[in-house]
Amino acid sequence: MCAAEQAHQWILCPQCDLTVKLPAIPVGSRARCPRCHTTLTSNWHEPRRRPTGYACAALFMLVLANLFPFISMHVAGLSSQIALTDIPQVMVSEDYRSLATLFLLFVQAIPACAMVMIILLVNPIRLPHSVRLGMARILFHLRSWGMAEIFMAGVLVSFVKLMAYGEIGLGTSFWPWCLFCLLQLRAFQCVDRRWMWQRIDALPALPQQPKAGISGVRQGLRSCPCCTAVLPAHQAACPRCGVTAQARRRHSLQWTLALLLTSLILYVPSNILPIMVTETLGSAYPSNIMAGVILLWGDGSWPVALVIFIASIMVPSLKMLAIGWLCWHASGRGRFDGERMHVVYEVVEFVGRWSMIDVFVIAVLSALVRMGRLMSVYPAPGALLFALVVILTMFAAMTFDPRLIWDRQKETASEEPRFDGQPSRDC
């Protein structure tokens, strides 16, 4: 067996650092870590055509969604209609360029760039090697920052809020945007990082013969966080992708706690200051997050009030507590329970972005409700502070190294990878 084939058989789990020897994976299956159940690699049907088709369709839907009106509102004989491109323009006109920038980046630019990168990377398109490397290095980081589906949820919440004041109409671009949200998620799902990197460059030879079921760090090995290559623990730069890293993220807990403390400092004023101002018949009514929840609950829209309360109050608070709890356990002070703490980490990583739903609700309301002195909605300083809290907590979760949770785990060199049941439905 050649060195390249032998290297392709071994992988270190990116979440728990367990060394796993991969057998031949059937088409339509994916291998999972036997310890933390993280997906290690997949063997998709048509791994080139599927992501290409989904990504091309997603880009086409994105173009359609930006060409036509998105939603409209009719109140007391007055009408207001917006396209997606109107939302950042309104925020810029109200001197909230920072919120407009966040909207353009998270909702439009990042998802669109990710789709273009998928098309270029999975297909045999001639590109300079440095360009291909650069795109591959950032593609999977973009997945965490694309928030098209979160914006869609914010639009639906806005509908429920606005139905109490007037009639809401769906524009021509509403359905293309819904399809774009689904297609871009599916395109990401169909790309396997390990398969993609194998098409860019071959894996480097193994520094030694690994032992399955033992953490890489205990064998003097580390995994490249970008291309999953197995490297010596003392080697800083990956020879395949060029990313510099260590066996464990350097100062991971310090960075995580610093970002967590900063988000805590901003969280208090973001909940006290108004996040939007509603002007009705010449009178301005500022409201913060909790006041909006109370108002919706009092109007009978308790499902929406519950969604906003969970996404904007409970999730950020519990996320910050969970990150602090993870740091406590990872530092060796807490009682070891790797599986439970890993579940906490996965939940924190998944739900963090969804707190942006309130910011997107404000963006939609500010752009759509522009009816002069009858009724208008404007963003307020609390919205920017709350967006910063969400972004900082996302960075805090990203700087935390989940492998620290498992470093006290007792190991035996006998664990085998797991395979999905009914895999063909997804792959």
C-alpha cells in the first residue's frame, strides 16, 4: 500500500481528537466518530454534480429574489412595498451603516460567495493553485456566517407583528428567496471537506503508524484544522494547505473568556436601550427587546412573543452561561463528563446564530413600515449592541477548542467508526 493510500485511511476527529482508521465507505454513507459521533467523512452519490447543481440553482434564485418586490403592506389606504435591496438603503439613510453592512454581509454576500466557491472548488476548473487554496481554506468558515435562513425566519416573525396593523402581501421575489435558503443549505451539506481537499492536493505521508482509539495528542500527532491531514504535533505549518496551528488552539480558554466577558458587558445595555422606535401619528415610542415581547404577548401573539423571548433573551443568556461552563470543565476544574459537555458545545455552536433573528426583524420593519406620520419604524442603538453581542458569542464559541473537553478521557485502542443508518436518503 502506498503512503498516500495509507494516509487516506486515517483521520483525527476534529471535535474529540480520537484517532480513527477509516474502512472503505459505501457510496451513500458517512462515517461518524465512535466517541463523539461527529461526521468524519462522507461518500456522496455524484459528489461533483450534486453540490454544483444546488449551488447554481441557489445563485439563480438569489438573482431573482433581488430583482422583484419582496413584500408589501397596506394600511388605511396607504401602501408600502420593498425589495431586498431596499433594506440596507433604508438603514444607511437612517445613519445605521453598520447594520446595513451586517445585513449585506450575512444575508447576501457571504452565502453568494460560498455558492460560487463551491462551484469553483468541486469542478475541474483551471485556477491558480494559490487561489484554490485560499478559497478552500475559508469556505467552511463561511458556513457559520451565512444567515439567509435566519433572515427568512425574521421575515416570518415580522409578518405576524404587522398583521395587527394592516394587510401583508407577498412579492414576486419572496418564493425565490425561500428556495435560495433551502438550496444553499443543501449545497453546503453535499460537500465533504476531505473529498474536496483530495482533489486539490494529496495528503502528506503519515509521520508514524497511528493507533486507533487513542487521542492524536497522546501519540504525538495533530490534525490540520483546515484540510484534516494527520501531522506531527510539533509541526506548525501544514504542508498541504499551509495553515499554521498547534495540537490544541493556543490560549483557547483565555480568548474564549475574554470574548465572553466583552459580550456580557455589552449584553446589559443591549437589553436596556431601545432597539427600535415606532412613530405613530407624530408620537415616537421607543421599545427594547423585553418591551416588545410583553407587547406581543399582550396583543395575543404569544407564539411570536415566545419565539422572540427564546431567541433574543434566553438563547444569548444560556449560551453565555454554557460557554463559561465549558471553559470551567475544559480547564480541569469540573467533574469529567465528556459526552454531556460535547452535547452542550454542539448546542451552543448551533443556536448562536439564531439570536440575530431580532436584528433582522428590525431591518424588515424599518424598511417596510415607512408611511410618514401615520406609522414609521426606525432602528435604535440597542439593535447594533445586540448584534455585537451575538457576533462576540459566536467568536467565543469558535475560539473554544472542544478537544479540551476530552483530554481527560480514558481510552482503549479498540474503537471503530460508526456508519449512519438509512444513509442513502441523505447521501
